[in-house]
Amino acid sequence: MPDRLPLAPQTPAADLARLARAPEPEWRAAAAAHPNTPAALLADLGAEFPGEVLGNPALPLLRLAEPGLLGRWPAPTLAALAGRPGAPDWLLRLGAAHVRIEVQLAVVVHPELPDDVLAHLARSPFWTVREIVARRPTLPAALLEILARDLDYGVRLTVAGREDLPPEVYTRLRGDPHPLVQAVILLSEV
């Protein structure tokens, strides 16, 4: 094992594999950031060191060489990567389409989401994800309309509590089949 950081650019993958299992977090972080670290190790290290993996100069090349690679990485790694400030849009799109709720939750709370990612999350199979979308401070009227028709009353309840409802969404929720949604709308009229 090397005796100091930073690691030399020519550090072999076998040495990086040993460093990835080192008890010292600084060595594991160095392996996560090194361009010679194999993709499988980056997948393992990404949950603990998402910033280093995202900043790894080999990551764009790995994605180019194998486009579906990150989609096969473990859900905790993808959630950690997508939850990073400045996570790239391609990663947010990947996370929004992921089948695991923890990955979608990491994406939906991200402060800056492209409109297409937000629209995808508004149709998530997980009501908790859709409800978090409904809480975002600014939403296009088209998404408010979709969320106001949600099958889960909790999502509709969150939409009903918004102050920026377009008139047609307000009218729809005023006649909602759930009494709590109706009550929130009626309280807003007082």
C-alpha cells in the first residue's frame, strides 16, 4: 500500500482494489477518485464517497464505453450520487427512472431538477415521491393538474394546501371525493 496521498496517476488497479478495502477512509476516498479504479469498485465506493466518484475523471469514459453501467450500480450508490449538490442532469434522469424508492427520493429532494425529471417524478409509482413533488415551491400548472388528479388523497391534500393553484385545479379539488381535501380548500376560502 502506498505510504502517502495523493496517489500516483499510474497506480495499478490491483493496488487501488486493496486501497478500496483499507480501514482508513482517506485511502478509500483516494481510490474512489482515482481514474484507474475499476468500475465495480466505484460502484461499491460510491455510497460512501459520492463526491469522489462523481469527480472521478474516468467516469465520463466509463459511461461512454458502457452506457447502461450506472443503471446496474447498487441503489444506495445511485441514491448517494443523485443526492449530491451539482449532480449532473443525466444522473438525475437515471435516478428518477429507477425502480427503487430510495433512489427516487434522493432525486426528488434535489434542489435543482430539470422540468423533464420533475414531470417524470410526478408520475412515480410511489405516492411519497409524488407528494414531495407536490410540495415543491414552484410547479408548472400542467404538473399541478396531474397531481390534483392523483389516486392518493395525500398527494391531492398537499396540492390543495398550495396558494398558487390555477382556478381549474382549485375547482377540481373543491369537489374532491375525499373530505380532508375538500376541507383544506374550504379553509383557504375563510
